[in-house]
Amino acid sequence: LACGGDGSGGAGDVKDGATCAHHAVANIGELGRKAIDAPLKALMKITDEQSSADSAKVKCLRTSVGWFSSPACSLIYQVSKYVALFSSKGYAIGENFALWLAHKLKTTEQLAGDLIGHVEDLLAICGGRDYVFFLDAAVVDRFSQFESLYGYLLEEADLQAEAGGKLRKAIITGFESVYCMSAVRSMAIISEEWLWPCLRAIEPGPQAHILDVCPQLWPCVLAWLEEAAANPQAVIDGTLSLRARLEACGQRTTPLKPPTPAGERRAARAALDMQRIRASLAADAEQLQIVRDMLAGAFAAMAGGVRNHAEFVGDGHLTVAKITPELRKAM
């Protein structure tokens, strides 16, 4: 977007202005997702030839993501597609699954205290898809529990239910893959510890000036990503907190509007999701190491992406030290 002027590209516009913050966050997250995919495909023995063929097929069919091109995102997409509550497609069994869960929730969730349901928490894969894959990751992990969607699909398979057979098989395969679920959990951690703080910070309110946000935000995010790449365990533990860093820089880390009661309940479920994911990793040394390696690569790639926004970091022309009253007025 042009900074100053009327945005027409004429002499009054400032060239090479600040990149749209939402696009920046999405692009940086995509770099992290691709960095997770690389070791994931190696662990799952997916070849470059398979990935290339899958990529062409995905483009041809206008589908969101293919198994060989991105197994974790494929699983997230397939789960979202399968349990859709509002769809005319034959494989969208969301209503049946919700009824099955309702029966389970009368006993299992209330007695055991484990979160297994709430199909409505799974966002549709549309719009800013890079965001949604990350935001849906923890909910997909929730559904991978035997008492949740995973168990439902196994029952459907035993009964040889016709609806969504191929999709059901693909989801079960993903749920049963320690590598695929490690990637899903890595994305859930990135969502909780990086994506949400950034999304809050780049929407500070209508009165905030861009030079009150981005020149503070991106150097802070870059420093955090570099530390996270060197010590992903601290991110998994929650002891390396981007929220705390942003708050220290005077950036917003809370919603602009107070959450609704439904929103508060959803946030509580999201917190339980992260507790479950962290407990699962702590109990499984093999998976924990896989997630550490995935996160280290993801955070390193994301740090490289932030450095590309050079106007706000290093010697860039929009760093804190170079902000003048004239520059603020121009922007």
C-alpha cells in the first residue's frame, strides 16, 4: 500500500512503503509451514516426484492442499471438510458426528475432564488459508483422540459406512502417523505462541499510528524467532513468550473488544488443547524431538522472512531511530 499521497502511484505517493502487516504475517507463517513440510515429507518418505505430481493435481482440481505436497495441512483440510456442519456434500458428516459426540459428552468428557468435542471450533478452510491451517491445528489434534473423531471414524469403517470412505481412510492414516501429528502439533504451538500475538499486535486500534506499531513489532518478533530457533523447547514449555516481549514494547496482545461468553468458552477450550498437546509431548520423547526439530527449522525460516521486511529492522528507513515528525505525517 502507498504511504501518503492518494494511492494512485503518482508523485505524491511514497514508493517502497510498508508492507501490509496481515500479508507479512501470512507470508512469514507460510515460510514456517514449508519448513515443517520438508522434514515431514522426508520422515514419511515422500519423494520430490510425488510432491511435484501432487502439486499439479491440486492446481488442476482447485483443491486446497494435497497429501504429498503438505501432509499435515492435508490432514487439517480433510478433517475440516469431513466434519463440516453446513454442507450438501455426501462426505460432510458433521451433524452425525456432532450427535455421536453429544452422547459421548454425557459421560466421557464430564467424567474424565478431557476435551473431545465442539465441532464448531474447527474453522472452515477459506479466506486467509495460511492463518486457518495454523488456527485449526490444535482442534484437529483434539479430534485425533480415540474418544473423539478418530474413534468415530474407526466405528464408521467397521460398519463399512459408504459416505466419505476415501476421505475417512486418509484422515485415519494421518491420525495414526506420529510424524504427521508431530507436524500438526508443531503448527498448533506456532499458532499459540507466534500467530495470535502477532495478529493482536497488528490491530492495535483506530487511533494507533503505523509507526507506533511496526517499527516496534518486527524487531521484537525477529529477536524472538531467532531465540526460538535456537531453543524451541522453551517455546514448547511456554517459557519463551512473545506476548511478554510485545507487552514490554508497548504493543497490544489482547482483543480490541471484550470476548463474548461463547468466545470465552472457546478460549478456555483452546487453552485446554494446548495443555493436552504439551502434556502429550512431555510424555513422548521421540515425538518431542521431532517437534523440536520441526520448530527449530520453522522459526529459522520465519526469522529469515522477517529480515526481508528490511524497512523496519536493521538499517531500514522505518526503524525507530529514524522516525521523525515529518515521516509520521507522511505516513
